[in-house]
Amino acid sequence: MLNQQIRMIRLSRKMSQVELAKELNVTKQSVSNWENDNIQPSVEMVMKIAKVFSVSVDYLLGIDQHTYIDVSGLPDDTVSHLRQLVDDLRKAKNP
């Protein structure tokens, strides 16, 4: 599950294994091994991966299927606009 989540999120962000490895300060081979389920990243590395992807560790582990957007540091009016945009997109998808 973790290996699939890492690959799925990385690909959805149009990020190569090399780019992810660079962000995490590991080798491309490490990323490849995680994605191919040859080895598991350490707990500390799972936390770093979650931070790079702006997701929760629970999401990476498949415990929580909710996705979150980090809006910290944005003004309240911007956060409000983003919420409205999300609501509008949900309504458009499910009329």
C-alpha cells in the first residue's frame, strides 16, 4: 500500500524518481526500491515523504483517504475563496 501511494502521488505531481530523491536527499535507487516494495522507508523518511507531498502520514499508509491542502500562512479571505472554489467544484461534479 505505501509503495503504491508513493508512486501514485509522485506521478500525479509529475515528479520523477530522481526529483523525489533529490527532495528527500536520498538516491533514486531508494525511491525505486520503496515503489517496487523491495524495502520500506524508515518512519522518519515516511514523515519526510508526507511533508514533501503535503499529505498526512495516515494518507500515505492508506489509513485516511482524505486529502488536505496546506493553507497555513494564507490570509483568511484567500482560504475562504479556496473553500468556495472547492465547494463549487464538488457541486459541478455532483449536480
